[in-house]
Amino acid sequence: MKLAVVDWLFIGWYLVLSIAIGLYYSKRAGKSISEYFLSGRSLPWWLLGTSMVATSFSSDTPLAVTGIVVKDGVAGNWLWWNFMLGGALTVLFFAHLWRRAEVVTEVEFIAIRYSGRPARFLRGFKALYLGIPVSCITFGWVTLAMVRIIQTVFGTSGVAALAICLGLTIFYTTLSGLWGVVATDMLLFGVAMAGSIILSVVSVEKAGGIGALVDAVKAAGAATGKDYLSVIPPLGRALPLAFFIAVFVQWWAVYYPGAEPGGGGWSAQRMLAAKDPRHAVKGTLWFTVANYVIRPWPWILTALAAIVVFPGLTGAAPGEMEAAYPRMIGFLPKGLAGIIIASLFAAFMSTIESIVNLSGSFLLNDFYRPFIKKDASEKHYVAVSRVLVLIISLLGAGFSYVLGSVKMGWQLVMELSAGIGLVLLLRWYWWRVNAWSEIAALGASAVTAITLKLVPDNPVVRGLGRTLERAGFAVDAWGVKILLIVAVTTVAWMAATFLTKPDDEAKLLAFYRKVRPGGAWGPIAKLNGRSYKLQAAPFAGWALAVVMIFFLLFGLGRIIFRDWGPGAAYLAAGGLAAFGLSRIIAKMDWEGQ
Amino acid sequence: MALGFWGVGLPLGLFGILFCETTAQRLTVLALASVFLVVGALIGKAKR
């Protein structure tokens, strides 16, 4: 595909605007570590929530959703929709606690919650693990995906443009810190969404309009035996184990970057940067709604149109299914193509800038400052942060060249921490969890995942598979593996918790007074002389948030497919749930006084 | 940030008028352009 001059003009103009916004904040970011990594803890809810959703909207996300829809239909999205249950949990139970904790990073939480040498080890280990391999692999994966998109659209000639875009992103991110990241994220998310909406409209037109699209997709489904439009997977006589795990296990057990149980990574960084706990809650709610309700439908429409426009796509290789998304760009008229390319650059840039800023925060705040140079000036730490961000960017760019092994490494990172979610949730609400609990969970999850990778077919896996089949499940290898990792990890960390001493009372008391979490803090609450209660309102709020998001998501889908009656009913139900939730959020005491 | 939104919204609207081939495309692009302009105005107002 060859772009016209106007397309390049729009792309160039968009890049100039993004960089100008980023650089505008560089002076402000240079004042202190709090400004550089947390925007001086002054972000309003709309800015931090939009920044979260911009970060999780990567250039490869539309391609992944396209691949899912072409392979398994709309219902295949349960693979990631299930994380909404965990997202709603973070909104109601954890966002305000993160803000009250007033740490600089997710990893620093360890220093205020646990005591002794195990806590020091855990903090240093997590800082290096999340700051270097996990960040570099994520950076490499996102960059590679973007290279593939560019090559699909332009051939090799577009890679130079991508390299320029990457260099400029790193340049302004290094200088402007989180201020530049969140400010540009606002614009990047807008451009990314605009691009995906325009592409979906052109794609539907190419498929003959929405009515013809629905008929053609139904016909394609009749030929392959699949219902591509259904939002519920085919349940048949046996319940698919993968669907059961998605709905009942994955969202609280699996540590997935961007959907960490209880919040973590870039989402925790933005909650910590909020003006106050209420803004953290509202921002995280906005992220959850934007992420699960607003983002998916343009991609789903483009994917369904691709099934119609490219006959034989449903039987193609996974890579070819995903490549259908950038191939649709070829149908765009002059002028609009530049907007779509800019939108893909926007999705790419918003993820990259957040990854490098976050990894810099781990390496500076949780490794360099506590273990290498303790009492330096803020100016010194900001300078070191900039150097670290630059180093991580160069390492990540280098990783992009290690093609096949990056994918393997990414899958391994996911599997290594597949069972640690429960300990991350309970550490806020149960005084007895200590550093050994987390170390045991990380160790058990990693050891089980590696064992199952080396010996995937063993008596335990076969036995569990047979038991699940007898219980009425349609069993798949991935589901059995996840269940085993979660079970072993849970037993291991619970055993470690009870076999080791509780943390120092002084440390626990200081945490309890500062964060005011409620829950199972009996002995510490007694020491405090005052007990903070876990109220009923967040439980009701969580249920309402889940109902709201599902009804709005599915209602929007019904309206798009011109199923007006049910669509309006779903949206009304979602609206009612939203009203109830807004009352709860307005009335709750998020400061916990 | 507000200037950034206007900076994208204005050319987007112009491109919508000049290059779109169908009414649906034109309406979509113009609607998106107006969203950019409104968000830019809201950000500008919030900053003041």
C-alpha cells in the first residue's frame, strides 16, 4: 500500500502534536521523583483512567481481537472479558487503598507491609524482575507486533517511519516522566479510538452494510458450524473448562499485565498518582468501562467484516487471521488511511511510554534508592531515573530482534505467575499474610509452570483431566494446567504463611493505621484500639459494576446489529446499575476515617 | 493538551469533508472531529 502526501502530512502533524505535549511537561517532571513517576499525586480521575485504557490499548490489541473473533466468534472474547470481574473488584476494594498507601510503586508496597530480610529480598527481586525481563519482553512484543503491522501495510519501507516514531517517543518520555505520559495518553487514546471507529465503518461498508454483514456472517457460521455473533460460547452437553476458568478462576488467580488481581503495574502507578482516594476509585471505574464497553465493538465489527471480505479466512493460520485487521486498511480512501496509521502509532506509543516509565520507577525506587544510593538529592534521583528509562528503552528495542523466543518468553512470564493472584488480594485484608507468603506463591507458581512445560503429559494432569470430564466438563490442556498451578500455589503459600512468624507488630500497626483496610486484622485492630470495618457497600457496588458493564457491553452490540428491543432493554438495565453504583461511590467514605 | 485535541480535531474534520467517499464515512469522521473539539474545549475550561 502506498500512502498519499496528505496521509503523511496527517501522520507527521500528529507526531509533532504528541511530542510537543510530552515536552511541555518536561520541566515540571524534573522537580522530584514524585513528579517524575507520580505526577505529584495530582491526577484527576478522567486523566488517570484514560491513561490506563490508552496503555492497555496496544497496537497488537485490535489484531488479537480480530484473530479471536475470526477463530471463535464474538464469544471468544471471554478470554479477556473475564478480567472485567477483577477490574470491578479493584475499583471497589483496592483503588482507594493503593492511594492511601502513598507508596511510589507497586513494589514499594512490600516495604510498608512486610518486615525483615524476606521483605528486603522480595522487594529487590520484584524490582529487578518486573523492571528488566518483564519490561523488556513486553516492550519487545509490542514493538514486534507494530513492525508486523507496518510490514503488512507498507512492506519493509514503513519500518524506518516506525523507528523514528519509537525514537521520538523514548525522547519525550525520558524527559517528561509520568506527566508527559498521561497528557499524551489523552490524545493518543482519542486518536487510536477514532482510527478504529473509522476503520470499522469502512469495513462494514465493504461487507455490504450491517444487514448484509449479519446475513453473510450467519451463512459463514452455518458452513463452519459456529455462531460467530453469539456473545455466549456454545455450551452443548459439556461445559467448556476454558470458559469455566475464565468466569470463575482466571480473573482472581492469574497475574496478567494490565489486569493484575487487586491492581498492579501501570494501573497501580496511576491510582497512586491520583489526587485523592475518591479520584483513584472513579478513574479506575472509568478505565474499566472504557476498556470493556467502549473499545471492543469497532474491532469486532472490523473482524466480522473481514470474515465476509476475505473468503477462507476462518480456516487460515492464526497469524493470517490477525493480519486481516491491517489488511482492511487497504480499503480506506486517501486521507483516511493516514488517520488509521496515526491511530496505530498512537496505540503503540501509549503502551511503550508507560512501560519504560514504569520499569524506570521499579529500578530507581525499589532497587537503586534502597540498595545502592540511599540519601541522594531528588535532582540526582530524577537524573538517574532518566538514564534508567533510556537504558530500558534501548534494551527493549534490542529485544525486538529476538523474534520467536520473545513470544516464548512472554508466555513463560505469564505462566510463571499464573497462580499468585489470591495472595496479592488477601495481603491487603488479612494481617497474617507475610513476605514468605508471596515468596512461596511466586516460587510454587514458577516451579509448577516450568514442570508442566517440561512434562506436560503426566499422571497428575491425566488424573485431573479424567476427574473433570466425569464432572461434566469439556476438558482442554490449558484449563487443566491453570487449575493445577492455582491449586499448588494456593496450598504452598497458605502453608508458608502458617509455618512462618507473622510480621513485626509495629510494621503491621503502622500499615493498618495508614491504609485502614478493614477485614481480618483482629490482633492488630486490638493493638490499634480501633477497628476499621469492611463495609457491605463495596460488595453491592461490585455486583452492580459487573451487571452494568455486561449489560452496556452486550446492549451496545445488540443496538449495532439493529436488534433494537433487547438492545434498549440491556442498555436500560445497564443504566440502572450505573445509577445504583454512582450512589454507592458518592456515599462511601473512601478516606476510611 | 487542549491545543492537541483541537490540533487533531480540525484537520480530522477537514479530511472528513475533503476525502470521505460516502455519507456514512463523512458523518462518522465529522462526529469524531466534533468530539475532539468538544473534549479540547472541556480541557481548556478545566485548566482555566
